[in-house]
Amino acid sequence: MRPDGGLGAGLGPREAAALLLDKIRQGNGYARAKKKRFGRSASAIKVATLVLSAASTVILGLQNLNAWAGLALACVALVTLLGAVEPFFNWRSRFVLMEEAQYRFQRLADDLEYLVASTATDELTFDQLGEIFGRYQAIWDDLSRTWLDHRREPAPLANA
């Protein structure tokens, strides 16, 4: 499809290369946005778990204060809850998956730009572009398959 929404019928190799490069960059942008979101989520859970765990340990050390002991117990309960939530959503694994996809999209875009820049206008062929497009589809296939595999796996135990 063309960026304006129409089909790219009858395009020459250069126009097809530009269209493919646009699609690769869109894929890279998708992976970048997801990577950022998953990285923030994974970091927030880790920091929250660390803060609550440290706070509960310190507060339980102040045994003379019943209100503090209650607060510490709540912190321990939240740490347990976060410890169960993080493996379920598996943000870190998803963050790494998007990091890999972003790398592969960027590498593919670089290869396509080099191919177009180093090939004379009348020598660029659809066979050359077909190889790049095949790699583009393989990236999406790998990303989708890995994503589904991660979602199918049971959440790992927090202590494992």
C-alpha cells in the first residue's frame, strides 16, 4: 500500500523502494514506541518493589510503633502483589523483544538505503527489492511468533 492509502500498482523499482523504506520505518517506529512503554513499565515495577521492600524492612525494625508495623505489613503485601504482576505482564522480556525488532528494522532500512544509493537507476530490480521485502516480512513473522510464544508460556515463579 502507498502512504496515501492507495495501492502502489505499476510503481517503478525506485518508487517501490521508497514505499518499502517507509513501511520499514513505520515498523521501526512501532517497535521504538512499544520498547519505550515496556521499558518504563518494567523499571517502574522494579523500583516500586525495591522501595516497598526497603521501607517495610526499615519500618518492621521500629517495632514499638504499631501504626508503622501496619504500614510495613501493607508494603510487604504490595511487594508480593508486584512480584506476581511483573511476571504476568513480562514487561522486561517484551522490552527486549522490541529492542531486537527495532535493531532489525533499522538494519534493514540501512541495507535498503545502501542498495538504492549504490545501484544505478536502470539497474535496480524488483528481485533485489523482493529480497529486502522478504526480510521485512520475516522480521514481523519473528516478532509476532515470539510475542505469542511469550504470551502462551506460564508466568515464571518470582523466586525462580
